Amino acid sequence: MSLTDKTFIVTGAASGIGRAITLQLLADGGKVLAMDTDGGGLDTLLGNAGGNDGKLKPFVGNVAEESDVASCVRRAGESFGAIDGIVCNAGIMQRVAVGELSYEDWHRVLDVNLSQSFLFAKHGGPKLREAKGAMLLVSSTRAFMSEADTESYSATKGGLFALAHSLAVSLSPDVRVNAVAPGWINVSDEELRTVDHQQHLVGRVGVPEDIGHAASFLLDGRKAAFITGQTLVVDGGMTRKMIYAH
């Protein structure tokens, strides 16, 4: 398999989509430095990936802190040597009316969701160039459509759409940079309604593993060798379905 012994950094790896991407890369033979602020969640991830023979290493850190990002890249280099891919997945949402959203909270969302990709490109770029590697930014269909009171989140996800093609140009030809834009991915234990699934052309709400498979493909230097600067929408067709109120 073309990801065998390839090395990756995955942020927000302790839960949800980041966890699924991490486990998929390990299943494909890769090695992962898993970064998250949730040390307990990283311990659980290590337990779930039992028998990984040192291929999964945890790193507790904050993607909104440049010193933590630099330390993460350094640790990955020390642990694995090369860095073949970086997945910038960590993200937060503030669902607050624009008139009530503080400037500090606005910037917090931007720092976590958007600035981390700049920081990882800055500090991880040299290692990625050496390895002829790839970056993957986790955007969202919120880059193209919105709900009320999600301005900071939508702005960051739209920014990642643009940042992916900008970095793809700047880091070419050595590094491929793409984004994945998940739609409705159920990362909770809540019981969904039939109508929730029916909104999707494929007949179901997404699961984190759907994004794990997409990430594995886009990071694969053989299968996706001719793909860069793109954003892959993975939403079960939801953004292509016209919905009318009756």
C-alpha cells in the first residue's frame, strides 16, 4: 500500500473526524503523531489503536499557539524522521449572534480553525518539501452555505478553501495541498430522525469514517498525485439537493 510507513501529523485527533482520519491512516500502514488539547482523549485513542508498534504517538498541544505547532513539527521529525503529510483538522464553533459575539471569541475561532494551517505550512513546509509530501485542510460545506449565527465558523471554513489553493501554488511543485469539505457528519451519539437521512442523496447522514477514507485518498502520493489546490466536498450530495418548504 502506498501509505505504508508514511508519516503524518493529524490535529484534533482525539475525537470525531480527526480520530477517524488517524485510525484510517494507521490502518493503511502509516505512522501518526496525533495532536490535541485533550490528553485523556489521546490516551483513549492510543487504547483504541492497540498494538500499533509505536506507529501512533500523542502530542498534547494547542494549534492556536505557534510555539506548540513548532514543537509538534519538531517532535514528529524526532519520532519518525520524515513528515509525509499534515492534516489540519482541529476546529471549534461559536454559535452566537453576530451582535453578541465578542471580538476575542471571533479571533479565537479564526486562530484555531484557520491560522493553524498557516502555522503548520510555515513550520512544517521544509519537512514536507523534503518528503514531496502533502497537506490536507479540513474545511466544511459551511464554506459555501450557512446557518444563522455561525459567522466566525463559516468565515474560517471559507478561508480554508482559499488557503488550500494559495498554499498549493506557493509550495508547488514539491508539496500538494488540498482541502476536504465535510457536510453533515454525525460525531455524536444523538439519535437521528428519518428526515435527517432523507436530506442526503445517498440516503444517510455521514459518519467520520467517510472523511477518513477521503483523507487517505488525498494524502496518497500515488493515487492523488495529480490533484492539488482542490477542495473535495464529501456531503452525501446534500448541497446538490433543492429543498422546498411545502
